[in-house]
Amino acid sequence: MARHRSPSGAQADNPDRATRQRVVAVPSGHRLPAPPAASLRGRATVAAVAAGAVVAAGQTLVSPLGADLTPQAVSALVPVADVTEVSTPNPAVDAIGGDQLLPDQFTLTQLDPASQVDVQNLAKAVDLGRELARQAAIIDSALAHGASEAHLFGDLAFVRPAVGRLTSMFGARWGTSHFGIDIAGPIGTPIYALTDGVVEEAGPATGFGLWVVLRHTDGSQSVYGHVNRMFVDKGEKVEAGEEIAEIGNRGYSTGPHLHLEIWDEDGSKINPIPWLRKRGIDF
């Protein structure tokens, strides 16, 4: 009987061949079955994973049927096929530019010595910048009320107490002791707190007419005499540069000025000039 050909020219399938399994030739001369269909491969993979899990657990497999159709125990520690690990792509790293990402456990010790020095210098620069910003904020606060200058001494700001002309120094004067310095200026000229402190006195005082006394955080005190008006009360906390009074001509005075004294922690009166100069204020 003549064989029919398909329109493409291929011969019609032989019915006997439909029952035969397709084989593939290999160089060794053996003939192997063709790869299973996708669905079979999927089931085979699941089975292999399950078998691998059992082997890893050291359990015993039971074959459903032995040669005599009875269940047979088989050691789970039988050899298994080699397994090749396949890594799952990481979208964050495999993406464009992903090779520039730092690893999760990145530490400074993973850098080469030169880079470590650069990072350490950068960290020091950041710390220095923060410290300078903190200091600048203290100075800005001290100047916020109108003081002409402010300086940082330790963590505290110190300001020029008043704008004016230095007319009298500490020491002997007219046969008596002058325990402060005099800064001449028009009546109403602002007087600023030298530094942070608490108002010890604010009111009338013999010889000064009106005065304000501040106790600083280190225990020393500053005295402001002959003031025209006061803007603080006893017990009030003040900050460096805050306006506490204004220059006046009250008490025993020959003209409007600020009489400024500095008392040590023990109450002794010291020369204000070196004390102020040490804190950045010079006349």
C-alpha cells in the first residue's frame, strides 16, 4: 500500500510507532529515554525534593511494593544525585547600579587603610561641625538682645555689659578704694547681663541709688550700680546678653555711668579688667 504524505512532505506516522518510546542516541552508544514532559519533570522535581528532605532527616523510606508485593524498608541513607545550588536573583543587587550597593554587614574594617582614614576624618569633621554650630547658637543667643559683642568661655557666653567709655579703674581713688570700673554713657543706655545667672539683688543700695547683683553659675557675682531703671526681679534667672537695666546717675555719682564690680565666690572684690579680659572682653 502506498504511503500518504502530509502537505509538507512528511510521511504519515506509522501506527506501530505511536506505542514506541522515542529514544535519543548518545556518544557512548547507549540509548536513553527522551526527557519527560514538563508536567512529569515538575512532579519529578517535587519528588526529588521530598526525597532529599527525608534523606537529610536520616529517616527510613518504605517502598510501597517490593518484589513480592510486600512493603520493603529501604535505608534513607542511600546515595542521592548531586544537587547544584541555583541562587535566586536579588532585584536590588542585579539591577543597574546594584553593584554599588553596600553589603548588609558592611563595617569600617572592610575598608582599606587609606579609606578608613578618610572615613575617620570625615566623622571628625562632622563632629567638629556640630560643635561649631552649637557654639554659634550660644553666641547668637547672647547677641539677640542687642549686646555689642559676645565671647564663649567654656560652655558659657560672656558679653560686653554696656557700650561706653572707660573712665575709672579698679584701685585707689581720691583717698579711698574704688572696687570696680566705671563705664560712662548716656542715661538709658542698655546694661546687659555679663553671663548666665540668678538675680541676687535688685533695688535700692547705699551709694549706688539702685543696683542689680547677679550670681553666676560658677558662684562669682557681678554688680551693676547707679542704674536708672531695672528690668529684672530678685530670684529671676537671666541669660548672658539679656537686658537687665539701663545706665543712670543715681546715688553718689558725678555723671551717668555704669559702676561694675566683680565679686569672687567668697565675696571678695576683684579687679574686673583681668577677669573680663580672660573671658574675651577688653576695654
